[in-house]
Amino acid sequence: MYSQKARFSMELKNVTLKQVFDEIEKNSEFIIVYSDDMVDVSKTVSVNADDATVNAVLDQAFQKTNLSFVISDRQIAITAKPANVPINSVQQTKELNGIVNDSKGEPLVGVTIYVKETTIGTTSNFEGSFTLEVPADAKTLVFSYIGFQTKEIEIGTQTLFSIILQEEVLELEEVIAVGYGVQRKIDQTGATDRLTEENMNKSVAGSPIEMMQGRVSGVNITQNNGEPGSGMSVRIRGSNSIRSGQEPLYVVDGIPLDNADITPNGGTAAGINESSNKNPISFLNPEDIETIDILKDASSTAIYGARGANGVVIITTKKGKSGEGTINYDGYMGVSQIREKMDLLSAAEFRSYTKPNGSKLLDLGASNDWQDEIYSTGITQSHNLAYGGGTGKFNYQTSLGYLDQEGIVKSTGIQKMNGKIKVSQKAFNDRLNLVGSLIASHVEDYRAPISETGGFEGDLILTSLKLNPTYPIFNPDGSYYQHDKDQRNPVAMINLVNDETQTDRILANMSADFEIVKNLTYKLNIGLDRTVAERRVNQDKQLNYLGNKGEADINGITANNRLVENYITYLKDINEDHRFNFLAGHAYQYIKVTTSEMNVNGFEVDDILYTNNLQYGNFSAADVNSSAYKRELQSFFGRVNYSFQSKYLFTATGRADGSSKFGENKKYGFFPSAAFAWRVSEESFLQGIEKLSTLKVRLGWGLTGNQEIPDKISLLAVGTTPSANGYFNGTLSPGITFLRTPNPDIQWETTMQTNFGIDFGFYDNRLSGTIDVFNKTTRDVLLEVPSKAPAAAQTQWQNVPDLRIINNGVELGLNGLLMDKKDLRWEIGGNFAFIKNEVKDLPVKLIETGNASGQGLSGTRVQIITNGQPVGTFYGMVYEGLDANGMSIYKKDADGVEVKEYLGSALPDFTYSLSTNLKYKEFDFSMFWYGSAGSKVYNNTANALFLKGPLDKGNNVTKAVLESKESPDNSNAFSSRFIEDASFLRLSNVTVGYTFDTKSIDWLGKARIYVTGNNLLLFTDYTGFDPEVSTDASEAGVPSMGMDYTSYPKPRTFTFGVNLQF
Amino acid sequence: MKKYKFILFFTVFGLLSTMSCTDLVENVLDEQLGADLVNNPQNIESLINPPYGSLRRTIEWYDYWALQEVSTDEVIIPTRGTDWYDNGDWQQLHLQTWTADHGRMKNVWDALSQGVSRANTAIYYIGQFNQNATTEQYINEARFLRAYYMYLINDLYGQVPFREADEVDFSVSPVVLTSKEAADYIIGELTAILPNLKTKTEVGSERVTKGAAQALLAKIYLNYEVYGGEAKWTEAIQYCDELINSGTYAVANDYWEMFQKNVAEHSEFILRVPMDDKVDMGSGSVWVNFTLHYSQTFGNINSLWNGPSTTKTFYETFDQENDARFYDDRNRAELGFNQGFMVGQQYAINGTPLKQRNGDPLVFVPEINIGSSPENAGVRVNKFAPNANTERQFSSPNDVPIMRISDIYLIRAEAKLRKNDVAGALADVNYIRGKRSASGKTLPLLTTITLEDLLKERGFELYWEGLRRQDLVRFGKFTSAWQEKPATDATKSLYPLPTSAVDVNENLKQNPGY
């Protein structure tokens, strides 16, 4: 029993009862409930306890009072002793009896029951029943219980009562993180969403970002591909920029992270370019996360000023709770497989093809399915152990996590080890609160030669798709059969390339709250985020496509991010009606990132990894490179919250942000915001409407910035570059030239956002929801525009004042508790978002991006940014089918010239998700679907590979190509033929769990087992692996979207797991 | 007690605040920002290098070279099934259906403008130093290079934006010179610096010399009718005479000698771009990779693209039998293929016949179709011998002449012919032809000569050297029909200004027809 475990030591003389109660609550998990009418808490008492139980403490405290108490688990109900009802009363009395249950019919223990406006009362016993002697003229009985709505009943002539108390919907008391503090959700004025363990995507989620996917309306998350730990593109309320740097700001336990890419470059070879970036916050252990708050509108994010334009994601890790320590173990085992292979020709079908000249394709006699050779079943295991507890003064939480995830492409995977310690200590009569946390992670990434873009020679995935299935894997002598440098052996590529990245990251944080005087608190927050990553890539000399006797790459990145914040908060209430909360502070952040690269080739050894000893290679001709940058940010910020009668809520924030990246004339930017919310349901004129439980209207406006502009662009650069070097008399000498035209006026991009929102709840909030309508307009858009030639450099960075990028959207979130019975609870939720994006007043005709990869597609850019169209618009010829000769026909204008048209955008019109949770007795079931509609995807893979021409040359193709009437001579010109509808609906997750009854096992607090299936079903017309894809095909720093070129397919995973609490 | 607490508290606060104060000055760690660099006379070599470096861009096959060759009868890059469509760029270039958004328009404009700007930078900063013989030489070299890039811009685009070297406010739109103004300005510059330039004997043809200025003047006067609307044949002849009579240059007895790998200086060269496949030059021409078939690997060179060929029309103008310039076999043992025109069955180094990817024999045939050609279509051309043992298969081992003396003889012949001095023209053309007989054969000398013959002779001598478009324009043939290319509008003689340039400089007016 908890009441026996919790121990107290206190020495209190002549304090009020209230102070005793507070002390108990502070140092334990007890909650003390009482009615002010019955209990006079200002009475002074004394308590002297040393390692005493709560019973002993309360007995002491109540010695000279008429009070008694009932303990039920962690709840203590205080009542006036019935014995103290004046016995000599001449009044007539009557006895009332009854039982109090919750809505599921479970008895409620310790409910306070009293006659209104008297001290006559009692509490319900363990069966939930009560007996109370009341004056004959007593009119009203009051039932009150923590977590439940207080109920008043007219007594009348009734003497037997059966009362059902309704649970208070917890959402009302929810708090949310707002940046530099928390706020009750009911006081919130902006558009934010909170994810807790309840509604995050779990299981085989290697990263917190995956846990957000599809869960929040207006947040569009695309996993770049299916590689374990692969990068994510997160867009909160649309694309605000036409450059990279559109990721939201991540704040982990109060430390704003730097979004710098910390994936070191890998090895390259002809046709294999850089592999994709890794997810920036995958270092966090999903099990360590308590909450994720997503700040969407400007009134919420403006407190982060120049970093708020892309939205803010605040991640809070778990902290220890007072009480005896609990141990949690969570573990799972998962099995991943490719969801669907490409429908390629089998060796027999491949042999069946006859060329127009009657000849057959080259047939070397083997029958291989190359996709089978590179894909396999990936096994994932995860173990997580967490331990936490505390005394109230000192709380602690520690965890240790281990994840070993195999990818579905052989030799790929990720291993992750996490450790976390978070402690808090109170001192100086609780006026000082110190919190320290340390999160350390070690991640090992194992990768295969798979690249984002690449030439026709091909990376591993491309090779597995195009290679002639009649080629053997091995030569008779056991060596790999390698037909040609552009017809590679995928098995050799897997086995002869070793690509390992080790990343160590530490996030350390120390904060101190000090209450200087009552209601005035000073807080100091110091943080350090340090990453060291090293990638080693070995490409064995047996790979015939290398041509340089093997290659070794050792590339490293170190990133340092230091933070010091000082701020004060002040609370001020002026009578009951006016409540103020002031915040003012200063923040300083320092970021330094360095990289180093080494590449050596020409190895003569066989038996060791080249990277282990570069001296075996042609080390004197090593290619080396390095870079470094540092950045400083200094900010002053403030916020005022004002609430009038808890009905009218006002928030105003302001932040002055300075960054070393900004031009010398524009060092500081000011970012204000204002918001107003009206809790309409608190108004008296709505009190009578029982069905309506919550109604709040919110209105917000703010300016935020995007400071993710490139470094150094405000400064002139003069230096050397290979193309400027001189070569005379056989000697190379450096050439000094202008490399960059300075722009001392360069500054952040500014986004202005207005938001109108309604929060509503009906039937005691069993049906609740949120609607937000927003307009987000970005100005001062940063563009690298052509210089007025002849000029120092060919381009110059400018903030284009007139150019606007506009996102208009509507978001809707709905939640319904459809059934809430004793054995059955059924919840259903949904999110919907429409966002319309448009570019206006672009000073140039168009900006091209989306570089197509593959043979015959050089110089082909499929996407443009132009006036009146959304970002991510595809642009090209319109395909009208094949003519009688099997050649493509394109739409032509009156002059017979092929016309180019807009072919739709990679941005979806509409995204949605549906989730449901069902609990029946010990079983739980949940299901999560999400989808998007109206977006397009460019099937670059099909454009490069799946045509008659490549088949005629001896490449493998899909079955549809074999059957098509296309001529082998038809060109693979880019056109609408390869733009496909990317709309999809995915059954992302189904979980079935069973919770054991552990009441009889005292060492086990909780035990649950579950089975989860991820990525089970995908409904789409897209012919590639997956329409939810984003290959990086940017051009001159302008990001592309919706490009699919030989992406690593997303797996389907089944997981079996267990959650235990001791 | 309380007092101490606050003193302590504010001390800590004060200490922590000091570590967080900043003036937000951006410190660049991995670049020399360089104001000191350009102002240091020690770095004079480094200041003159960049405008020279830009010459390498002018010989890059997909840059300037492509605009002077792919749009003519000398070079065709057909779409081969799913190869080489490349956004339609090469078809448009050859069929002359390009628009202002064509990718090459911007790239070449930027590359040449960068050359002008680098020359301006050199002139400006070297001009700030204490002047001596070296500063004077380098400023003159930079002035030549600026004039040269302006000449190239003018030849392609017909107008040239211009800034003086000391106009360093790049937010101001530069003035734009018309074609005639540009030509006159360049002539003025060249004549001004000519007396003070060094000679090839003194500094070699890798640097700007008096000869280079004379050759450029000869070329501008030869084309002056195109640029400035009036004929200046006499002036052209004058500068050719000066060059030929200087005795510094000599037409090679062995045509292929100057195209061998590792040849640096040569008697033919007036101005050359030094290249070396052992050094990263930032850019460098890929003379074999882009034309050879995938199977024609040799030495360390294994990345071949099977792209550009020549048209049947052009191929058939040759005296294949007697003209040494058609074909040369000296590197076959090392490379497996010949220099010059490649036609018919191709062989590996060991003599085995090569195959196409689909297993058919690799036989290059003159028949070619720009929209849809098989792998083996088109006669291939390779003028510069590659280095089989190169460590950088995309860097040229050959120094590339951008002006050579045979061209000067042909310029003089043309100017004379256009002045109706047929005898003089015949003498110069036959002087060249006399040197160009194939081994054991004799290339017949001409007895009469027409402008048509002269254009052909320029093709024989200078094919694939980046001069063809200028020649065809001057002869009025650029927009005529050949092979698959239909006759095009006369406005195609000038390329359109790239959209990106017109977008930012309001003084630029798009050329007619675009």
C-alpha cells in the first residue's frame, strides 16, 4: 500500500493546516481533498515527524481539530468528524444512505459527501457506500471527488441515493509547452498541438519525428525513403521558402537545436552520388519522450523570433515522479520486409523478348531475380530500461535504450544506444529548483551504395532494377561476375562496399529556477549539444567500376551548440479578475561546425579494410578537404499574458533576434505577436446549454523569421578556386578572384501569419475538436539572383522585397469518445488539413529545380517556381500517347511546336488521418490511417529505366513495358507521361495488446504484450515503390519535392513487444 | 544572511552574463575574405591567373564550344533511344530551335562574363600597386583577355554589357555596347596595348603576346562586316601579314603533331590553353569521352558517352583519300582507334572487333537521325589524342590552341579573295594544302578558288576547333539547310540573351526574333 510506503520527515511549528497539506502533497504522490465549507485550513497546528507514515502525520495534525481522514490509494479525503456534530442538537435528524459509482459502475472510495452550506458530512467507504445523519430540513447534498465533476442533489423526501459521478475530462487541465514555460491548455491563445504517449506513433519508430507523422493537422512529414534512420522532411503549415532551411525549430528540454546536417559525406563512384542525409533528431530515444508540442501559428512561435517561421517542435523528456522508484522495461522484436517488389521481367520473360530486327537479347544462361538478391528480411530488436523516482525534493529519472534495426536491403541498418539521466533538486525552502539532464547517444549506421541521385551506371537499387536477369552472380572461379562498369553486380556491391557511420551526441542541460521574491522567478538555463560523427567507406578494388584499385573515404563532422539563457517571470493578480504573467529574458547561442574529408585510392591489400590503414593506398595523392563555420545568436524576448475573469485571454510577445549571419546593416530583427482568446463557454449566457462543454475562439497574429540563410553571404569573399588558378610552364599557381558579391543588407525571411481558431467540446467533451484557419505570407524571400554581369560573382544573395509565398489553410482536428463503459472504451479521432500554396511577384520568369537523373535526362529539370503557381509545380511537355510507330506524341500548339504546361504540384491539396482506439476488458486495439490527396510525384525511375529502349539494349524492365507498343527508338524525353498521381491512403499502424492482471503479483506493477503491424496497406495509383518519397534533386540550393529516383523502399514491419513496470 | 544570498546570486548572474555577450560579428573560419590578398603586390601572379583560368571554360565541350559547333554542320548530337535527349538541348541547338531559356545560353553568358569580370578585377587591383614593367605587362595581358571575352560575347550574342575596371558598384546596371561599339572598343584596346605586349619568343604562347593581339585584330576585321556592317579586309590582311612575316610561327609539316598528348609549345600556336591531366584545373575539356562508344574503353578511360558525331553532309566534303587531316593512325596500338574521323568497324587495342551493347558489331555509319538514332549512327571525330594512362579521365592532356597560324593563312586568303585577289588567296590556301598530304598521297592543289572552296578549306583545316558557327555566319550559310536541318530565320545568327540576364539588367534588350 502506498500509504505505508510513503514516509515523511518534517518539523513544523505553528503552521497552518494548509501548509501541512502542501508539505504532504509536495513530498509524495498524495492528493488531499476537502471542502472549504467543512475544513478550516487556516487553523494552526504543529507536526513533528521522522520517517513517519501519512497516518501518523495527519493524526498529529488533527489532534486538536474535529477533522478526520480517509485514505484511498493516493487520495486523502478530509472530513469533519460526524461525532463533532453537536449532540445536544434539538433538531430532528434523518439518516441518508447511498452508494457512489463512476460512470463504468465502479464504486468510488472516499467521495466527500456533505450537506450544502454546513459542516455535516462524511466520505464513502470501500464499497462506495455511505451513511449520513442530516438535519430533517437539509435541502441539498453535495458529492465531491477529485477528478470528477461535483454533483449536487436535492434531498427532498429521498433517503436512499445511487449516485454516478462523471469524470472530469482531463484535457481541460492539460498543460502545454509554450516556449520558456508551460501554460494550461484552457489559457492557450495560439494554435498548438500536444502529443503524449497516448497518441504518438509507436513501435519501430527510430526517431521522434516518425512519432509525429500524420498525428497533427497541418504538419506534413515525408520520410525521404525507407532506409533505417533516413531523413525526414517536415513542413509545418506548408512551404514558406524557395530554399532549403524549411525545417521547424526543434527545442529539446529547452535547448533549441541547430538544424545543421550532421551526416558526413560518403564515398562516391561513377553513377553513385552522395547518399541521403540522416534524420537530425534520430539521436533521441523515443521511449524517453514524454510530450511533443507542435507550435504552429505565429502567436505561438514568435517567442522564437527569427527561428519561428517554420514552426517549433518542443520535445520534453520524461522526468522522475515523487515516490518510490519504478522500473519500466519496454522491449520489442520486429520483422521487416519489402512491401511490394517492382514487377520486373523474370529471366524467362526477358528471354522471350525479340528485337525488331529479329534478334534476341544477350543471354548468359542464369536466372536471377536481382531484387531478391538485395532485399532480405530485416530483424529489429529494441530494449529499453527506465528507472525513476524521488522524494519531492530530489527526483531522478534514468534510462538506457538499445535498438538494433536491420534494413530490408542487405547490409543496411542502424544500431543505437541511448542513455539519459535527469535529476532535479529543490533547495532554500523550495525557492531554488535545480534541474540537470544528460542525454547521450551512440548511433552506428550501416549503409549500402545507395544514392539520392546518380548516373545511368547506377547505384545498388538502380542496378537491381535494370540488370539483365540472365547474368550469373559468380564466375566459375568464384569471383563476382561483373559484366561491365555500367552493368554492375548488385551482390558484389553489397558485399564489397562497407559504409559505417558512428555518431556520438551529447545533450547536456542545467537549469536553475530561483524565486527571488514571491511570484518573481529568475531562471538560468545552460545547454550544450555536441555531436561527433565519423563515416568510413571502403569500396573494394574488386569492384570493376571503380577503376582506381579501391577507394577509402574517412569523413567527419563535429558540431557544437552552446546556449545560455537568463529570464525572469513575474505573476501578478489584481483581485480575482485580472491575472498577469510577465516574462522577459536574454538568450545567447553559439554554434560551431567543422568538417574534414579524406579520400585515398589505389590499394594493394586484400585482407583489411582500407580505412583502417590508409598507408596501404596511394596516400600521397589523397584528396583532402575541410571546412568550418561558427555562428552566434543573441536575443532579447518578452511575453505578457493577461487573463480577465479567465474568460478573456490576451497574449503579446516580442523578440529581438540578432544573428552573426545577418548583414552588418541588419543585425537585429524584431518579431512581435499578439493573440486573443475568448472562452465563450464560460459566459453565463451559455451556461444553460448542457451539451456544450467547451467553446473557445482564438485570434492570433505575428511576425516570425527564418534565419536559416546560408553563412557568409553578407560578406565579400576573395579567394582561390580551381577554375581561377593559373597554369604556366607546367606549374599550377593560385588565382585570387572574387568568389562572392557581398550584401551587407542581407537578413532573415519574414513570415506574417494570422490565425483564427475555434476549440469546441460537446457532451462533457466526449466530442471535441479544433478548427484553425490561417494565412501565412513570407516576404523578404531570400534568393540567389543573377548579378548584373559583368560583376564580381555571377550571382548575389538578396532578400527580394516584393516576392511573396502564400500559404492559406484550414485545419480540423476531431476527437470522439464513442463509448465509455466499464469493459469497453472506444475512441476515434481524425485530422484534416487543406493548404493552398502560391508564389507571387517573383522577379524572374521562373526558377528551375528537380534535376532528373538517368541516361538521356541530363539538364532536364522537371520542377519550377513561378508566379501564380504553388512551389513544387511540375512543368513539361504533355504526353498524348504513342503513334503508330510507337513514338511519343506530345501536345502541340497551332504552329506544331510542342508546348510545355504546368503538370501539377508535389504539394498535396488535402491531407488526412484517422485513428481509433478500442479497449475491451484487458484487450486494447488501435489503428491508424493517413493519406494525402492531390499531390503529384515524378517517377524518375520509370523515366530512366522502364521503356522499350532500355529493354532493347539489354536492361530489365517492368512487365508493362514488355507488353507496350512503344518503339525501342522512342526517346525518354521528360513529359507528363512520368508525372503520376501521388494520392494515397496508408494503413500505417495496427496494434493489438493485452494487459495482464497484476494485482496479485506485488513485484509487478503493470504488464502488457502487444503485436503491431506497420505500413500494412497502401492504396495508391502510383506505379513506383511508394508515392510518399522525396529524393533530393535540388538545383542551386532550391529544393525539389516529390521526386522518386530508385529510392530505398519503405518496409512493412510486424512487431511483437512487451511493456513491464515493476 | 539574506544580503549575502543576493550578492552571491548577482555575482553568479554577472559572471554568466559576461559569457553571453556578443557583437554578432561574423567570423569566417574557412575562407580568406581577402581584402588583404588583393591589395598585396606580392600576389600579382595570383591576380592575373583568374582571367587566364576562364580560357579553359571556352574549350569545354558543353560550354562555348557547343555554341560554336553543335549548331553547325560539323557536330550533331542525336537522341539515341533513351540516350542523349537531355531536355532536348542538343536537338534544339542543332536544329536552331533554341529559346532564351535554353540552358547553354545562360551557362556560356555567365562563363564569358566571368572572364570579363576577372580581367577587370586584375586590371583594377594591379593598377593600385606601384607601377613597374611587370605590372604594365600584366595589366596589358588582362586588357587583352577582357577584350577577348568581350569579342566572344559579341560574336554569340551581338551586344556586350560593359563596365570599366574601376566601376565596382555592381548594383548599378552596366551600359550595353552594340555589336559595332563593342568591336570598335575591342579594336581600340588591342591597338593600344599591342606595342607593349611581349612576343611569343619572350613568354611563350601560353601567355598573351603581341601575336595574339594581332591574330585577334585580324579575326575582328575579318568579321567586321558582321559586327559593324562594313568590310575591313585590308586591315585583316595587314595583321595577318604582320604575323606571318614575323617569322615566329610556322605551319606544321605534320598536321597531327600539334594534337598529340603532352605537346606544349608548337610552331603553329599563337595562343594556347595549357592543360594537364595530372592537375585539377577546375574545368577541362573532355575530348574523347563524349564521342566514343561505350565499348571503346582503353587504358584508364572507361567512362565513355557515345554522344556527338558529325553530319554526313560535312563528312562527305572531305578528300578522304589524300587529305592528311582526315585520318591518322599513329596511336592505334595504344588506343585502339584512330584520330580524325572514325568510321566503319571499330576495334579493341588487341584488334578484336568491338560490339554494341546489344551484341551487334560496332560499325560507325554516316547515316544519322537527330531525333532517333541507333548506338552506332554517325561518324565520330576525335582530334586530340588522349592519354590512355591518365589519372583524370575527364581532363585533357593536350594544350589546346585557340589561335594558330594556319587559321591566319586562311583568314588572309579569305580577305584577299573577298577583295578579288584570287591569286593571293590561292597562294595562301595552296600553301596550307601543300603541307596536308596524307602519307604516300598528294593532296591536289587548287587551280581556282571560290568562297565556297574557302569555307570548305576552313572546315578541313579547323574542324571541331570551335570556329564553325562564326565562319558559317560570315559566309551567310549558318541559317541555310543541311542534312536534317531546315533553313532557319536569319535572326538565328545571333543567340538570344539568357532570360536570367535580361531579368536583371534593364539596359539589355533581347535580340530580334526571341
